[in-house]
Amino acid sequence: MRRVVVTGIGPVSPVGTGVERFWRALLEGTSGINRIQRFDTSDLPVRIAGEVLEFSPEDWLTPKEVKRTDRAVHFAVAASRLAWRDAGEPSVDPARTGVIISTGIGGLESLLKQHRVLMEKGPDRVSPFMVPMLMPNAAAGQVAMAFGFTGPNTCITTACAAGSHAVGEAFRLIKYGLADACIAGGTEASVLPLTIAGFAQMQALTRNPDPERASRPFDKARNGFVLSEGAGALVLEEAERAVARGVRIYAEVAGYGASADAHHITAPEPEGLGAIQALQACLAEAGEPPEAVDYVNAHGTSTPLNDAAETKAIKKALGDHAYRTPVSSTKSMTGHMLGAAGAIEAGIAALAVAEGVVPPTTNYETPDEDCDLDYVPNESRRVDVRFALSNAFGFGGHNAVVGLRRWSA
Amino acid sequence: MEITEIQERVSKILAENLSVPEEKVTPEARFQEDLDADSLDLVEAVLALEEEFGVSIPEEEMEGVRTVGQAAQLVASKLEPSTQA
């Protein structure tokens, strides 16, 4: 059976762009949440978010491409180029190289801008670029164009699990011989007044006005997530090729589990049944017992429902070993990057395997009886991580778990 | 409005819209070959010209337009039919 490894990581995030800055920020417990800078928030119920500031799309795309693509595509191309560079720019057969770039929402900012043009100036003024700018799959197409990769190319839109599905499905493309390498990632650029309003109406966003303390996964005082933006991309390669070219291997993608709650369109199944099924499927594919899990990068959104249901799921899937397993939610620092989250967090799990250190859950102050695991409170920790899991659960009831293992031939 | 002034303003708008240096946008410059503009680029460029000059340029009138100079002539004809080439 072909094996698959992670050789490149490209984060574009509120806590930093590029793997070194990103990883250092997470280990230091740095928050990427701030008062929203990009638009006026005076009418909005929530005024904080994780924005990617200090980002110049011109560093990654030509001026013309920048104008004709949405911010979500800018992030995706930047993340992909960073990941590819991090992987040492392998020489590949373009026809055997795939791209899966997921998103939760797509080019919403472009859609809204053109809707305003339609309302104010009429249909004759709507941009001919509106459709290619708003479509969720634009990023996957643009990344393929940026590199000339003609292998399998898709976009998976499973809300907050989308990035994780991208990594898992790309892993399968390589494992089953449909591609030799893939760029797999997720992107999201939906920090906008409309999404703030919509998520706030669902009571999904925290009303905590203190940016750095608002995202507090697993803490008793948690009361919602913090919306954020960015992209994450991984370079996945068939293991023998990676070994042959002598590149650094972060981790092996050992397993992937996907399932549906089939319960409610937004609320998690309260016992975590769908998540348990995905966790067990991931362990089964990896051929690892629950006791082998050394770290879980949790979905941990900081909503009351998710964190309680996820805790139950981890306990059910790992049994007593759950209490001995460090579980952290880096959304405490990055906020919730929706469709990008799963990809960026699979990268974090791979980094934990490679570096032997796990990032903390910040803002963890008051234990909650429903969340009684070791959440690595506030300080990163040295842990010999041989095998790690990355969880992602999305509205729609989508669950995806990716398993990352230290590479050993 | 003089045709030279129209030409200048057309070139400036097109340079901005097509993300090319203004010196490349000469009257002889061909949209596709010299300015790397595809059909969608042209639609958007025409929208920008319509906005700038307050004119309406129906799609079918753009059909024979291959160069920047031809586009400027078309705009001029909309502004003042007598200057039509």
C-alpha cells in the first residue's frame, strides 16, 4: 500500500503567515484576535474577529489576477505557494499532482460587492468577473493555474470541516494511486458584516468584547466562537518519492475518518456519536489502538455545545486513555477560520509530531464539569507525539478526523 | 472633446482596468495580442469606459473593435457622432 507524508505546510492566519512565524506564535500563546479593522462595526453585535492583517496579495499574484479574484483566493494561492516552498519545490509530473482547496463559504465579499452594484446601478454594470470570483471552487482552480497542475482538482464545501476533508481526500488520492502529490488546503475570507450578523443571530459567536480573551475553548465561561479568516495548505506526497529526494517529512498521514451526524443542521449530536464514528474510522485506517493517541488537536470552537460534545466523543473513542491525552484547541488563538480551520489544524498536528511539542489552549481558566480532559492550559508543553489526531466538525453535521504519525520506514 | 483627449482618457482607463503600464496602451495596441485581454477583460473594460464617459456601448458594437484606437473612436462617436471615423 502506498503511504503518504506531509512535506510542506503553508499557513496564512491571524497569528502569522508562514510556518515559522505561525508555529512560534502558537507555542507562545499569542492571540490573533482583534477589534475588526477592515470595516465599520458600529452597528454590529460583535466587533472582534481574527483578521489577516499585513497581507499583500500582490506578493503572490499578478496585479491583474489580484483584481479578478476574491480575497479567499488570494489567501489560498499564498498558502499554497508557502507550502510548496516549504516542501522544497519538488519536481513533479503535473498530470499526477492534484489540488483540493476547500472553503466553507467562497467569494462572499465579491458577491456582496456586485449585489450592491446590481441594486444601485443596474444589471448592465455587474462585473463579468462576478461569477468566477464568488464561486467556492475558484481557489482550487487558481492554485492549479498558479502551478500548472492538471491532476484531480476539487473543492469540498463542508463548512467548518471542509479543510479537514481536503486533507483526507487528498491523502486518499495519493494512497490509492490517483495522484503522486497534492496541495490540500482550505481558505476562508468571510469576516464581513453579513456573516457577523448571521452567525450572531444563531448565537454562535461570543459576545465577549475582549479580543484576546473571547475565544476560550473548554473553559466554563465559553459562550461562542470568534470568526476569523485565512488559509492553510499542506503538500502531501507519496512517501517513497519524498524519502528519495531527502526532504524533511513532518509526519505521515496515517488515517482519515469521515462521517455525518444525521442529527441537526447546525447543532452537534449531543453524545458526539458522529464524531466518535469518525474518530474510530481514522484509528482503524491508521491501524492504531486508542492508546496510541499522544495528542488531539481539537475542533474546540469555544461554543458550549461543540466543546461538550467533542469531549464526550474523545472520551468514548479513546476510553480511559482520553484522560491521559493532551487535547488542545488552537482556535483559542487563531479564532475559527471555518473552511480553512481543518487544514491549518492538520498542519498543527503534523508540527506537533515533528517538533515534539503541543500548543496550548489559551484562556483556559475555569474547569467545566462537562469538559474534564487535559486541555494543555495556557502553556505549550513538550510531549513525545508519535501519533496525533486533528478533529473538524462542520455545520451540516459533517465530521472529519485526520491522523498524523511520526514517519518511520 | 478632442479625439486626442478622448484617446488619453481611454488609455488611462484601460491601463488601470487591464493592469498594464500606460505606455503600452497606445492607439495601435491590440487588446488580445498586446494587452493580454480576454473576452471577460474586454467586457469589464467597456463597463469602465461607459462609466467614465457616461455613454452606452452595446455589446454588438464592440465586435469589430480590436485596438485601443478603435475603442477610442467608438467612444468618440458616442459623444459626438460627427467625429466618427
